[in-house]
Amino acid sequence: MSDFWLDQSAAFARAWLPEIQLPAFLEQYERLRRAVVRPRLIVLLDAPAGELLARLRRRGRSCEQHLTEAQLDRIAQAVRQQAGQPDVGPVLRGESRDREAVRAEVLAAVKGME
């Protein structure tokens, strides 16, 4: 089990890289992607940008303190778009604010895959 999804790298690149650097990155990404084991399930947790920003501020990492709600929205949109690609999945979207409900849904999905 892993908490890293390689395809999120492409989403972050689309949200952050200057347009001129994106083609070179995506070329390398596609080459490397073929060698990576595809996940059996992607759990996509989402929260409003304002809530994410508050969490980042509380965490206190200096590299994250300059982020804005607009940037976090752009990243979230890119990740959702990446997760919606036809060759990705299955994707379970944990959209409820009830953490216990999301936890139960994820556990049921994993159990169903056994």
C-alpha cells in the first residue's frame, strides 16, 4: 500500500510549471509512468481551499506559508482532472466532511477488492 500516486505529479506540474517547461516534464513523466505499478484504488480526499489553507498555516512549514486559496484551488482542480482521465482508476472520492463516513467507505472499498 502506498500513499503516493505518481499521476499527482502531472497534476501538480500542470498547476505550477510555466507553460514552456510543461512539455518536457510530461514527456519524462510518460516515460517513467510506464515503469510504475498502477494503483488498485485511488482515494481522493477533498476539502475546501480555505480549510486546507488553515491546516497549512497550523502545520507551520515555511515552504507552504506563501500559498494562497487560489493556488490551492488550482492544484485541487488539476488533481481532480487527472483523476478523471480514462486510464486512471478506480477512484473513490471522499467528499463527505464526516471523516468516519469516509473511513468506512474506504474500508468497504478495500474489503470489496480482496
